[in-house]
Amino acid sequence: MYRRELVLSVDGYHAAFKHCEDLDLWLRLATRTRIANIPEKLIRYRHYADQVSSRHATEQQIGAAVAKIAYRERLAGRPDPTEAQNSLPPIDELEALFGREGIAREVRSRVAPGLLYSKAGLRDEGFDLVVRHLREGGARDGMWRTVARLVRFGEPARAARLAATLALALV
């Protein structure tokens, strides 16, 4: 629940944050007012294979990572570079948007661990994100299990590619 006027004062949902609009809105509201959770469970959340967070896992997690970085910008008193965006640029263009280096790598490091259990994420561009994260020296926790998971998902070529990337890191 929230006050309508407060949501309107932060311009409601931003189009750039497709599939994670709520998180972006809450983070923008958090810079204007107090936000809290109530202890009572008011809904029952059902997980199923065809839900948005399953079908669009990579896009949703990238958006969530960028929303958190934009929130950090606002807290630091800097302008939010995502505010006028109708869509988020590709990850490698985020550094130009935010005006500093390291943003793309930070996004990949935030997103990669969340994709390790996502069938959709490991089948779409999320797989390349995970591989690039590893090549940049990112955390390898759970990656060998992900090789096995890819085989179970019917993705043996991707499993082999991930295994090769992990093996190169050992050399």
C-alpha cells in the first residue's frame, strides 16, 4: 500500500525497467519516504515455469541490478541516469550511461549467480553473461554444478563451453 501522490511524485513506473518495475519504483520511493514490510502474509506467491520471472529471468535480473546501482547514485546525490530511458542499454553501454567504468562488470557479477538455477536464463543471453563474468575473474561458486544442470536441461554444448571456461581458469 502506498499514497498515490507519492508514487506520482516519482513519476510512477519507469519504462526502462521492464519485468522489474516494482523494484525500481520501491527504490525510488525509498529516497523520498520510509518503506517497511508488515509481518502478516497477505498473499500466497505461486512459482511456475511460465511466470514472468522464469521466462524473462535474465532481463529481470539485469534490470534489478541496474535499479540498485541507480538507487546508489541517488543516495550519493548524483542524478539518476536511467530516469529518462525508455529501455536499458546493453550492459556494455551502461558505463557510458553512468559516466564511469566498472558498471558493466558490476552488473554481470550481480546477475551471474542468480542465473545459475534458471533454465530460461541459461538458455538465453544469460549464458553468455555468465561466461563473460567468469572470464573477467568473477566468482566460480556453484559453476561446476551448473555444468551438470546444463546437461540435465538438454544443453550439452553450453555445458561443454562452461566447463572449458572453468578449466581455463584453473590453468
